[in-house]
Amino acid sequence: MNAWKNDGVRVLLIEDERELADGIAGHLRSAGMAVDLAPDAHSGLERLAVNDYDVLLLDRQLPGMHGDEVCRALVARGAPTRILMLTASGDLIDRVAGLELGADDYLAKPFALAELVARVRALARRAHRPVPPVLERDGVRLDPARREASRQGRPLPLRDKEFLVLEELLRADGAIVSAERLLEKAWDENIDPFTHVVRVTMMTLRRKLGDPPLIDTVRGVGYRLR
């Protein structure tokens, strides 16, 4: 049975109330999502310019630059990121205003975290990306859409990060993939770039893949499939 439990969803939360932001981020991460935080509109827009997010959780009442302006800027870019506005006001006029700007959903504070998780997942399913193809190499078969992996027909009980690392290696099709690239694809930006998490994940992935060995370490450069 596949041990995958991560939605593969990457979220950006722009929220200036740090305690609230940490609470939301912690809950989403426990639900298997990768979450980056931005305390204001400008830092949020910088992250949106360099990273691909499935869902943006956007506090409407931000200091300095209003959340509405962030929404306008993202919509103007034609970005596929879905926008869920968070606000202290549940008035109909405010909800309509946010949706007319291009937001996809609206949630008034205070809200139940379980409802937030459900809404984020629903928005992520609507975001843009085509169904990824099944990846195969040397008897390894990985289906990103179904979150299933196997080798020579034997199901691989991969954890979420192991699945994402194997997917990235398969997509590289024998080319070298750096540890930095794997960190970028499988973890959010809160991960320490000097951590040994890639090495540890690679060790468990190799063990689960079994023999003959499939992954080579290119010392000082990265990893590749044979």
C-alpha cells in the first residue's frame, strides 16, 4: 500500500499577524502541505515572482500595501495560483469586492482550520496544471496523479518526500539533480539549506527501491538515476 499522504500542495500565506500565521502554517503543514510565509504584501509579491504556488492565502487588511492590490497584481500576471482571501469582515459587500478583484474564494475570521484545509485543497485541485504523465525507467513506474510508485510491479511504500525526490530524479531521465534542486522541489523555504534531510531521504529511498541499486551519488554535485 502506498504510504503517500501529502497533497503535493504548495501554499503561500501573506499574513502580518505572526502568531496567527504560525498557527495556520503549522496546521497546513500537518495536513501535508508545503507552506511559505510572508509578513507583508511586498515580500509576498517577491515570493510569488520566483516560486510556483498552488494557492495564495491572502490577508486582505495588510499594512502598507492592501491585500486587494496584491490580488490585482497576481491576476494581472495571469498566474495560475488560486487566491483565498482572509478577512476580519464577513460582510457581503466585502466578499463581493474581493471576488470581483479576481479572488477565487473568501473566508472570514475567525474560521475553523479544518474548513481552511478543505478550501485550500479544493482550490489546489482547480489550479491549472495538466495531469502529469506516468514516469518509467528501469522497471520503476511512478504515477504522480495517482500518487503510486512501484518497481518491477512491486508497490513502493514511499513517504511524501521520498515520492517527490524519486519523481524529480525520474523527470531528469539520467541527468544529475543537485541537492539544492531537490530541496526546492520537495521542501518549502523554511528548510535549512545545510540540513542532511536530502541525504537521509535518499538513503531510505534507496532501501525501499531495493536491488539492483538505481541511484548514484555524484560527489559534490548531486544525484542521478543509472
